[in-house]
Amino acid sequence: MHTIAVVEDNAELRTDLVEFLHLRGFNAQGFESAETFFLTWPATDFSLLLLDIALPGASGLEIAQRVRTQNSKVGIIMLTALDANADQVHGLNTGADIYLAKRSSLDVIAAACHSVLRRLDHVQRTVEHATSWVLSASRWQLQMPNSASLTLTQTEAILLAALFEQAGQAISREALLLHLDKPETLSNLRNLDNTVSRLRRKVQTACGVELPVRSGYGRGYTFVGQCEIAQ
């Protein structure tokens, strides 16, 4: 059974979320602050974190940042009253999978939890049972574990080559820009993030397989699957 940590300082909402998630088949545990959560984590291995951003003391963003540095596989959903686009981007760049407003219904929140956990389970099964992802950097071709293949752009091929060469290790966004021979500017950093997002969608749409590239706040990107670079 998946275990979910609900970090929310509003006692009534926290209780409602924990009870509702229990009814939906999850093992949920509530925490009133980041500090109480860190008394339990990492001794307790949570599958997913449901985090309020505006907590007393350390914020939900700080929880996400700290957890992401140690566990790239945990799911993170930000639950907040803030609706501004800048706040949503900040939450997603911290490593969150989904950003939801607190006005979302309990059904929507539970569905989001199911969605994130299904995706993580699928990626884990793919990593555990798949043969290698094979990149032909010279021909800009990527072969999936299910033997499907995909033609890449030059930028995508260079990006994946850098990630494949240090698979399992986080590569900073700045280092990836060096591989792409691009200066470190805010615009180029955003373009890099957009390239990774498009590549994930491209692989999923064309081949029905999720690209096992994980992002972490302040850590860049990590390729977490088996891989090799062909000549």
C-alpha cells in the first residue's frame, strides 16, 4: 500500500484529507508542520507528499527541495491557496509533480494522488524489467526498452547523450547548457526545461513509454534508467 504524507497546518483540512485518502485505499499520515514531518522522514519511506506551501516555519517548498535531494522517486503534490502563475512555476521547479489549489475538491486531490502514483509505478516497472535505452547520437535515434524507436532533434540527442554518459547522477542545468554550447542565461535555462518537457511528451506520445528523466530543485536532471550510447 502506498503511504502518503499530508503536511498541512489547518487541522480541519488535514484531518479531512487523511480520512478521505484512507477511504480511497491509501495509508495517509498527517503532519502540522515541516518540523514534525522531518521527525518521521526519512525513517518512514513515503510514496507521495501532499504539501501545503504556506506552513509555519519551513515551507512546503523547502520540504520538497530537501526531500528531492535524497529521493528522486517520491511523488510531490503542492496544495496551496496561492493561484499566481509565478507561484505555480516556483512549485513545479522545486520538483513538484502537480500543483493544486486548495479549493480543489477532495475527489480531485485523490485523483491527482492516484495519477502521480500510477505514473511512478509504471516508471519503476519499466526501469526494473526493461532492457537498455539505446541512443545513437550520430544518427539522432533513440531506441526504447520496448524496441520502438524515435528520431530526435540535434538538441535532444546532445541532451540525452550528456544524461546517458552520467546515468544515475544529477547533472546541473548549467552543465547541460555547456554541452549544448549555449550561454547560461535565464532564457536558455527556460528553453532547456521546455526541451526536456517536450522530449518527455514526444517519447510518451510516440512510443507509449515514459522517459525516465527526473528533475530536482537545484540539482538539474538525472537519467534513472538503464542506458547505453551506440556508435
